[in-house]
Amino acid sequence: MSDPLAVIAELPGVPEAVADVRKAVDRLYGHRVLRRKSPEVSARSALRGARASAALEGADIPLEAIPETTDPVVQGALRVSAELGGLGRTWRTAPRQVLARLHTLAAAGLTEDLGRPRTAETAPDPLGVGAAPGAEATVARVDGLVGLVTADSKAPALVLAAIVHAELAVLRPFGTADGIVARAAERLTLVEFGLDPKSLAAVELGHLELGPAYGEGLRAYLTGTPEGITAWVRHCAAAVTLGVREATAICEAMQRG
């Protein structure tokens, strides 16, 4: 199969989800606040995304308390968020290098094996999606994921981002902070592959707001069926749409002053 992502993009229900997300993003990008203050909106979105990603790892800190917290999970999510903008070009050409860097940022203070693939046959399962593959099988699956990111594909960015996120979340290739790495890689893909080039949508917040549907979507993906994969892509579409809603709210608040 020369372009497996293109096949996923044509599954029933996926084209509609892609189109809906595209419309939502286009409406956001037409907001007048972004003519002058898109970097500020992006920064506020990144902070909300980092907080949400940490919360999904079990470190749920109120937004206003983020500047004072010393929680290593939150600090890791913030470091990842701060560096994400400089990793886009490398993500297209050397995704393995970017994943190692993301893990080094996310897991500092949590493990000494920063940026190194896990050697243990098991990995923590904070989302309850099921046992991760063994270390050797995980390396092989990551190789496949790297191939998807670097290959030419006609699939929309949303589809690639969803698969990147799911593979990293279920494989848990590092054994610590894998969820933060997975969600960061999803956002990076949305930015670098053109859906959200200014990184405005707080997609991590969307996953948090969808609650149990996040884990359910990953378990559906793990079935490997067309229906399960579609359910996961549609979940990611809903998360992006919620992230767009949050970015729009940021724009509205800034417009009011």
C-alpha cells in the first residue's frame, strides 16, 4: 500500500470530519485580532494546551497556579510547549530526533533515561488503553511511524496528526511522559503540515474536555478496524474543533480588552 494515510482519509465519515475542521480553522484565522496579535494568541493557546496535557497525565493544576507550580509533569509540558515552534522543519525530515527531544523536555525530573527508547517490556497505562507492545515490537512500530511522517502523502494533516498521536499513545515508546510527547507531536503535525500553521488551536484542551472519550477513542483505534480508526480520527477532529473554540475565546477576550 503506497499511501496508507490516503486510504484512511477516504474511510466513511473521515472526509466530513476533515472538512468540518477545515471550516472551523478558516473561521478562526479570519478573526480580526489575529491581524496584529496572532503570536500572543498562540502563546496563550500553548499555555492552555500545556496545562491540559499535564492534566491528562494526572497533574491537574489550575491555569492561574501554573507559574508557581514545581510539579515535574507540568514543568515538562511547559518546556515542550515552549520549544515546539522550533522543531517543525526537523519533524518533517528527522522525526525520531524530534521525539527524543520532546521526551528529554517532557520527562526531565521523572527519569534518567531521557530521549531513549524504553527497554522494559511493559509501560505505564494512564489512559487505560491496554498493554503496550514489547520493546522490540515498539521500535519496529516507531520505524513505521517515522516512515509515515517523512513520506509524501495526499492525506490531510488531520489524518496524519491523528495517527501520529495514536501510535505514540498506544506504543508508549519511552515509558514516561509518553502522553505529553504524543499530544505535542499531534500539535506539531497540525502546524507543520498546514492545518494550523500559527499553532492557535489548543487541541490538547480539546482532548481533556472530551473526557472518557479520549481513552475510548484510543481503544477503538487499537481494534485496527476501519470503524475503530474512523472513530479515533473523528475524536481528534472534535478535539481540534474544541481547541479552535478556545482560541476564538482568547481572541474575543483580547478584543474586549
